[in-house]
Amino acid sequence: MDIKKDMAEFGINAVGMLAGLSGSFVASVLDDKEFSFKNALFNVIIAVPLSAYGTMAVSEWMNWGDKPQYLGMIGLGLGICGKYVGKGILKIGKKFEKNPTQFIQNKGGVNDGSDNN
């Protein structure tokens, strides 16, 4: 039984996921605010799936291939920045919810001056 291959069948990159987990811990420690277990847990909850599913997408987008050292670096970065990426995705979703037609016509909601965001 090869866990890495089993995870890959579901689109999960094991190297990126473990690196993302590490990155979420780094982000929790380096946070400017006082350490909070709740915030650390939320960092993990956001960073692990983001890095597990996003590592290969970023790797392909950057044309870096599937070398473990690159995947680990990408996963670590996604883990450290996970809560910020998550907040950005939520903002995109809110723009879509506000006006789906404009969002689609502007290919991602590029602001043409018609809304106040």
C-alpha cells in the first residue's frame, strides 16, 4: 500500500501537504499577535487543504515540474500564506455573490469603476 499514490488519486500532493502543515505552524509562531491556539488551529485547517491541493497547480503554473524540493517549497509557502490566500478567495466569492453577471463578464470581477470596492 503506497499512501502517496493513494492520496495522488484524490489530487492530494503528500509532500506539499506536509510542507503546508509545517508552514502553518511557522505562520502561527511568527504571527505578530499573541499566540492563540484557536488561530493556530484555523491556520492548520486552512493551510493543509490549500497546500495539499494547490501545490501541483502552482508547480505547473510556474513550470517547475514535480521535484520534491520544489513541491516542498511551494507547500511551505502556501502553508505560511494560507490564511491570506483563504481571505482573498473569500473576497472573490463575495464579489461574485454581489453581482455574478458583472463578475463573469469582467473575467474575474476586474473593477471597471461601476462598484465601490
